[in-house]
Amino acid sequence: MWIDHQVFERDGELHFNWDVVEALFPAGVIDAMFAAYCQLLEKLCVTEHWHDSVEIALPAPQQQSRQRVNATHQAMIFSPMHCRVAHAMAAYAQQTALIWGGQPPQLSTT
């Protein structure tokens, strides 16, 4: 269990808490998630559109991190899968492609 969410209502108020294994998440992620969750709950409390879908934006640091890791400048080569498999078979013909029971299988053409 990475995140345990407890929630209950008492005297007309919503009470909630997260128990989290913080070591499983990068620094700051849980705080950002919890803040976004609290903002969502507050928004749902003050609007007559509580039943509508709500879009939750990523916090700016996470959006910047996502843009940074996705900023690739490598051209993608698109070709049918069978062409790519045939290319890999030719390029790596001497490499083991399958291991069963700890050993490469003995193949026979007869």
C-alpha cells in the first residue's frame, strides 16, 4: 500500500487523511498531490456544478519537469512492425533471442 486514504463525515463536515510511504515518491510529489486534492475538494464544495467533470492542472514544477524529459529532438523512423523485426533479426542474428529454463533453446531445422 503506497497511499492509504481515510475519509469520513462527522457533524456535516468532511474529514480526510492520507497515510503515505513517502520513500516511494520523489520529494515534493505527495505534498503537490495532496494540495491538488484539497483544492479539488474545496472547488467541489463551493460550486453548483459539483457533478461535472473537473480538470486538474499539473503543478508548474511537474509540468516543467514533464516538458524537460519529453523535449527529445530525435527523429522517429516509422516503418511497419514486420520490417523492423526483419531488420532486428538480420542485425542481431547471432544474439540469443529466447531463454527457457535458464538456457537458450536448442533449435533444429529438421
